[in-house]
Amino acid sequence: MSSYDLEEQEQLAKLKAFWNDNGTAIMAAITAVLLAVAGWRLWGWYQVSQATQASAIYGELQRAVGAADQKRVRELAGTLLESHPRSIYASLAALASAKAHFEAGDLKTARAQLQWVVDKAADAEVRAIARLRLAAVLLDEKAYDEALGVLAQKDQPAAFGALFDEARGDVLRAQGKPAEARAAYQSALGKLASSDAPGRELIQLKLDAVGG
């Protein structure tokens, strides 16, 4: 027998010994990897499926808003909030539902929908929009201190700074505090990027109205 054959048999014997010692662990590791890959693909499919369902429900809600069907709007928004609370569609549905109910004079439902977005939305910009709208509802209800409390939260994106200052000025003006309202409007103007920024003219008019 050649030395080559002897070396081959030795290598084969070592391989068999290694497999006897480690084969179970290797197979377990391979199985774990395969299960992880399968689980990841299944999770991806589930997420796509959930997003598709949420999108379809949101489409129905938009049609209900267009038809001024408040009952249907409330039902569909509730479905999204309960079944797909982490989806962006849930937050958008709550905002749309709040707007529809506010326009219909149902401020209680509008407040509840907006508060849900403030508490649950993952997107900071969506939460900021909800706080601004919630403050507007509270201002309409003359709940001035609550409105100021909503606007006092500091985690909004910097791009919303002027809007929050303007909203704060609106509440303070309604409270009969022109000096503080004036300071808020001046702060809002200072945060606008340019002299022709959208909304600047309106803020200036509000500032002039309180003695700016």
C-alpha cells in the first residue's frame, strides 16, 4: 500500500473521529441557522401581509372620511389602532379620524384620537403634528393650561419649533396675556429659516395684533 493511501486512511480516520465527537453539535448549529433563516423569511412575509392589510383598511377609512361617515370612520380607526398599533397607518388613521370628528363637532373623540398618536406613534414628526392639533382642540375648548402643557413638551423635531411657538402664542393671546403671546410670536419668527418662509406673514399679523 502506498504512503499516499496510508495518509488518506489516516485523514479519513481523523475525520470520522472528529465527526463522532462534534457531529451532533454541528448538525444542531446548522439546524439552528436554517430555522433562523426560515423564521426571518416568515417574519418578513408576516410584516408585508400586515402592512398590506393595514393599508387596505386605511384606504377604506379615507373613503369613509370623504363620505362624512363618522360612524364608519370611528370603526375603521378603532380596527387599525387595535390590530395594527405599530403601523404608520394606525397613526395616520387616528389623525384623519380626529380631523373628521373635530369638523363634526365631536371634540371628545378628536381629543382621544390625537392623544393616542401622542402616546403611541413611533415617528417623532407624526407625534409633533398630533400635539399641535391636540393643542388646537384644547384651545377651542378653552382648556388653556392643558394646551400649554401639550405644547411645553420638548421632544419635537427642530423643524416644528416655529409652529409650536406660534401655537403657544395663540393660547396665550386667548388667555389675555398679550406680552407673553408677543414673546412667543417673536420667538416663532426668529426660528423661521427665511423672510419669505411659509406662515411668516400670518405670524407677523398675529404679532401686530398683540402690539408687536
